[in-house]
Amino acid sequence: MTGRTRRLRQESLAAEPAISAERAQLLTEFYRANEGCWSIPVMRAKSFYYLCEQKTIYLGDGELIVGERGPAPKQVPTYPELTCHSVEDLRILNSRQKTSYRVDDSCLKAYEETIIPYWGNRALRNKIFEALPAEWHQAYNNGMFTEFMEQRAPGHTVLDDKIYHRGLLDFKQDIAQAVDALDFATDPAAFNKREELKAMDISCDAVILFAERHAKLAESMAAATADPVRKQELLKISANCRWVPAHAPTDFWEALQSYWFCHLAVITELNGWDAFSPGHLDQHLWPFFERGLSRGTLTRDGARELLECFFVKFNNHPSPPKVGVTAAESGTYTDFANINLGGLLPDGSDGSNEVSHLLLDIIDEMHLLQPSSNIQLSRKSPDAFLKHTLRVVRNGYGFPSIFNADSVVEEQLRQGKSLVDARAGGCSGCVEVGAFGKEAYILTGYFNLVKVLELALHNGIDPMSGERLGPETGNPDNFASFDDLFNAFRVQLSHFIGIKMRGNRLIEMIYAALMPAPFLSVLTDDCISRGMDYNAGGARYNNSFIQGVGIGSITDSLAALRALVYDQRRLPLAELVSKLDANFEDDEPLRQRLLNKTHKYGNDDDYADELMRLVFEAFFQEVDGKPNTKGGVYRIEMLPTTCHVYFGTATGAMPDGRRRGAPLSEGISPVQGADRNGPTAVIRSAGKMDHIRTGGTLLNMKFTPTLLSGENGIDGLAALVRSYFRMDGHHVQFNVVNAETLRRAKENPQEYRGLIVRVAGYSDYFCDLSDELQDEIIARTEHRSL
């Protein structure tokens, strides 16, 4: 790092996350003055213009990339049109021990006097909860599933390369042509299309204005400074902001600034939980990098410093705070923006380049929580690229994560995407697959597979609450065979997937009608030509995902049931269920037998792994291909973020030996500590899942640092990754830390403030995690040999 970026990094790390009421106040002002004056899309666009016109802009000392989400670094805006926090919510955020946000008296006053009185009953979250039926609420409240969209808005969306070739003025021309092509005589949707297109046009003007305001600020700061070097920097910043994103960038610096303005615009307009990402940043920047070097207008050191400044901007943006169940499932500052490196070019050749390696060096040196990063590793990718990545991984930050680019392409081809669009796609947020810049891929929430089995064992009654949640599928005494038991599981599964999907379709319609995102629509292919919003089916592809949680836990539970109850006839099912209801309090020997003497997923044990595939197939058949309301369909993913901890609190003791309330298994990883035959056995078990039929799977592994020392350690880990990807594995990521270090960090958090670990599809500061999540990570198997 240069002295500049070292200072900017430290300032970012030291800044205290705080809630800013500014966006909420400005939005309230605008809506109070103008409610009902225009159509909903135009109203949204004009309110966005007002935000871009009025919000405080910030240009820090020494910055080269400019623009903040809030009025200053780490000052987090809120989105009352989506979720209107209560005063009590804000007080809790201010006082809680971990992932707290400072909330000052002026913010509380603004909420109490202005924001809550207007948005309290108008917020979309209220409308969604009011519209959803009682059966949905009952399942949701009892931990059967979660719902991202009840306070998130469109997330996990990724930009392609269009803004590096075209400016917003070019998109305005496209919009004008689309308006001219409308046929009001024969197209009954022409009026709605015109309003949406008008909104897109206004949103482009808003972002150009936002950039121009930064240009004027930089110009005035240049006039005021006596430092000739900084004066020239500020004048260049001013010129950049006057040119991009109105026009296509012409150099490396402009390219980064253009993306950053688009990023800020998307997350200012609506996206209350970021995950808007740059996509294949190395591929997008490569032409500017190569051209700048050849012309002598850019040096490698200059490019590196600009990228380091760019990374700091991401780290300045803690995620806006969640409430309710969503806070329980994802309590983190991480905003899930994820940079893809490597992958494939449109012609199928290797996509890694010198910028890829430069970014890996920056990831390693800056050691920042955000942005997240991953590599897309193809069989075409050189080993040097993989090994460079693993040398970064070895340092123990939990990133970059590693994706199988060939599987990512196959997954998208199965979903009906073109080969070129599939190759240009990749992963966002945690592990989910999409066609960058061309797809609205909506994560609808997590689904508790283990809870489904619990209800099948209790004839639809939830033993945690005593409520009837599911249909009557038979008393366990009457299950004469394992097939009878699994059929009961399938009936319960179908019932709750049906509730989940019906709720999601209702939510989709509410978003389409009430919460368009005009600027995001400008950046997403086919929205302009269709005259339709991102949230209403305007994108070229429209997939919705349900994320299954607990595949390891349910596999091990079914394996124990099948072996002890049906194959060996050692324990009647009703007796086992009574032991579960008692939380094993009167039979620790049985719990130990279940923990240690039954078949476990993650050990290359076909007995267990075939049951994993059985559950996977049942889940897939219930979800995949079912229509959403936007011309797309539902798909499955297998990941939890931190929801496996929340779902564990809602799930009783299970036949794998897990006690009531303990976390479920994470991602497609084995149950914590159940994989005892080494990492090769883990990938063999995980490789038996049909990853190509998902939209993403997540595999976490933990290694001792000494195992990966030297080049032999790197070579061994590289071989493990390549082997897993030859099995069509989708994703793998590594924690390189020993459990003793984690235990010391838990006991003495102030001494380990910088310790970053891989949680699920993201990394986080270990000391910011809940006690339950810390214990879960400590309990993961620590592999000592390859």
C-alpha cells in the first residue's frame, strides 16, 4: 500500500458504523409534498432524482475514487419505504454489544417526529405482512423458512461490461427510441411502458446530476488547496465526474469511477441490502489497463493505488441494519458485494489476466472485510492463477472463495441461457449463479429441511411450539418401513414449499406494482427494450431461488433412523421420538451412539450419501421449474449465510444426536465434527450431489495453518480443489486457522479484533459474531492432513 491508501484504509477501519436519517428524511419530504402527483414508476424516479440532488456529498482528504452511500464513510442510510425502523429498533441497534450502529438523538428525533408518522403504515414490509395468509405467518414464525424480500428489495445483482462501453446518455437514446416505438393502438400495456421508460430516463438524469455535484465539489476543493499535487488530483477527479457515467470511460481511473457511481446509484435508489457487484472486474478493466500502459498514461503502481482506493470505498459501506427474523439470520456488517476474478471469456478461453493477479495482491495486502472476492476457476485456468489464490487463502482471511467456472456455465445452460451469457456470468453475494447484467435473480429466503423431518416425526405438530404446522402424515408408530417415513417427509415438504411459493408470488406482484427500480432497470438488459421494470419481469432472465439449509443434519438424522429403527431394529421409532422430545436428558448413551456410531455424510459413506441425494432430489422436484410471476421459474440453492444457527434455535433434538437449539449443518458441509475421514472424503461425499441442477452450493472446509505451509501445502490444496471440480462441485472455501486460536479470540476479543474468518458465503470479523456462531465455527472439523 502507498501512504495514501494505508491512511484511507485505517480511517475506514476506525470509522464507527452509524445510522444516518438523511435519506429517510429527504424521501419523506419528497413524498409528503408530491404523493399522488405521478405514476408509481415516475414517482420513484423523481424521488431518486431528489435524493441525488439533495443528499450530502463527501470527498475525503486524499481520495481518488469519490462518492459515499451516506453523508460520510460508515454512515448508513435507511430505507423506510421498505422497512420503517421503530424507535425501539434504533435504540437496540445503538446499544447491542455486537454489530451495533451509533444512533444519535437527532436521528431518533427525525424518526419519531417525521419518518415513522409518514412511513409507519406505508412501508412495503407492512403491506407484505398484511397481504400474506395466516398459514405463511405461522410457518415463518416457527422457523420453517425466512423471506429475504420482506425488507431487502432486489439484491445479489451483478453488472456486466456495458457501462465500460456506453454512458448514460447512450442509454437515454435507447430509452427515447423505445418510447417512440410504443404502439398505443394495439398494445394495452403501452401506457405503463411509457411511464416506466420515463422513469428510467429521469433516473439517468439523476445519476448524471449526482456525478456533476461531485465534479463541482472537487473543483472548488482544488481552488482552495495550496498543495499542487493534490490540486491536480482534484482537477482530474472533477474531470472524471463530469465525463462519467454520462459518457463511456476512456481510461482506467474513469472506468473505476464510472462503476462506483453506478454502484452508489443502485444502492441509493432502492437496494436496502447491497450485494450489487462489479462482476468480472479484471476482465472489464483489462482493456483500460493495457491501453494505459502502452500509451504511458498509466503505471502498474498507479493502477494498484487506484484499485486500493476503490476497495476502501466498499469497506466504507456497512450493510443497512435488518430487523426481526432477517436480523437473526444475517447479523453482519457485510454487504455481500462480490468481485469475480478469472473465469471464461465469451469465446470460452481463459479470462484471467494481469489485473486478476494485481487484484489478488491487493486482496492479500489490504486485508479488508469488504469487498468479498472469489475466483472463477475453469479447467482452462492456469495453475499459476489457482496457486496465487491459494497463497492468499493460506493467510487465513477466508477469501477469495473458489468457484467452478465450468459448472457455473453448465448450470446456466440448464436454465436456458445462451452460451455467451452463461460464460459472461458468475456468482454474486454468497454463491448464487446469474447472468451478469441480464438477470433478475431473486433470493427468496432460506428453507429449513431439518424442520420438515421433525414435523414428519410428529404428525405435523411442531414439538417446539406445540402448534399444528403441517398436515397429518401419520403417527410414527405406524411407519412400517423407512419408505413410509420418507413419504411423510415428502408430504410435509410439498406442503411447506407450496406455502413458501404462494407467498413469494404474492410478494413478487407487490414489488412489481409498488416498488419499481428504474435505474437498476437501465443497467439490466432488455428492460429498456421491453419497457418493463427489473421487478416486473423486464430482465432477459428471471429466476427465483429457495435456499435449502441443513442437508448434512437431515442426512445424518435419516441415516440414524434408517439404520437403528429399520435395518437393525434396535430401537422403535416412537421410543426414539420420545427421546428427542426429552432432548436426550435421560439417555446420554443413546445420544453418544447417534453421534458416533451411525453413518455420517462427509465421509465418502454411500449409506449416508445416498440419503443426501434422496433429500436433494425431493427438494429439487418440489421447487425446480415452478413458475414465478415474471416469466421465470423457481430454482434451488444450498446455502445458509448464518441461518443454520437461527434455524437451529427453532428446531428440536434430532436423530443425528444434535440437541435442541444447536446449529444445523452449514451449506452442503458435513455436520460440524462429523467428517472424520479427511478432506478427500468430504469432497467425495459433496461431489455426489448434482450441483449442475442448482443455482449454487456452498462447501466450507477448515485447515490448520501448518498443513498449507510451503509449496507442498499449496500443491496439495490445489489438487484437492481441482479434484472436487472434476466432480462438478460448484464452490469451496477455506478457513485456515486452528480451533485454539479461535477459542483464545472468543475469550479475549480485544486482542483479536483483526481476526477474519469465513462464516458461510462471506467473511466476517470473528469477534463480531454471536457466541453461537463462534462456537459453530470452532466445532467445524479441523483437517490436519490432505
